[in-house]
Amino acid sequence: MKHLTKLTQLFLLMQIALLSLPIQAAHVTRERVIILKIQTMHESSEPIDPDEKRHRSQSQHFTMVISDGAGVNIPNIDKTGILVYEVYDDSEKCLEKFCDEYEFTDFILSQSEPVLIKILFADFILYVWTN
């Protein structure tokens, strides 16, 4: 019983000590993030005949993450090869073109309506619609 009394006293002392510590407010930041499924489309100088599929490259699917802190992240894609980021509205009118990743990220994360994103590389383009 003595041990229980001493444990209770120790517990109460710990509680008092914790309550007497200065309280610091936790700073919580919300990071805006968009996760999108995208596909590639290879550019060709030859016209594409819908009945003739040999001029088309097989499309590939990727997941792209756009966030405040990290910018644009596309696994297995070298971002240094990006020439320009283009943003289009639902009528496919070009809204903006960006060379800077973080300007593009800020613009995309501020959009409330769905937009078409085209990321142009030298030999292919990534297409994706936001929700």
C-alpha cells in the first residue's frame, strides 16, 4: 500500500510539473497537394491517320504530384527536360505558360475549375486534366 501511495504522489507531482511548463502553440501548416494520373503523347512530324496506328506511340501512364513545398514530382521523369508548362481551360484556350516550376505550381493550386495541363518535353508531352 505504501508503494501505491508513493506512486500516486509521484504521479501528482509529475502532473503539476507538466502543468507548470510554458505551453507553446503548435504551428500547423497545410500544404496544398494535387495528385493526378497523366499520360504521355509522343509528337510526330508525320500526320497521324486514325486507321493507320503505326505512327502512334503507345501512351504511358504516370502519377504526378503537385504541392506547395515540393513543386512538381513525376516519378521516373527527369524534370530538367521540361521545356514549358502550359495550362488550358475547358474550351482548350491557353490560360498561361510557365517556364518556372513554382510559378506553375502556385497557379495550378489556386485554380478552382478543372484545367488541362500540358507539360512539354523535347520529344513528348504529358497531358492531364485536374478535377
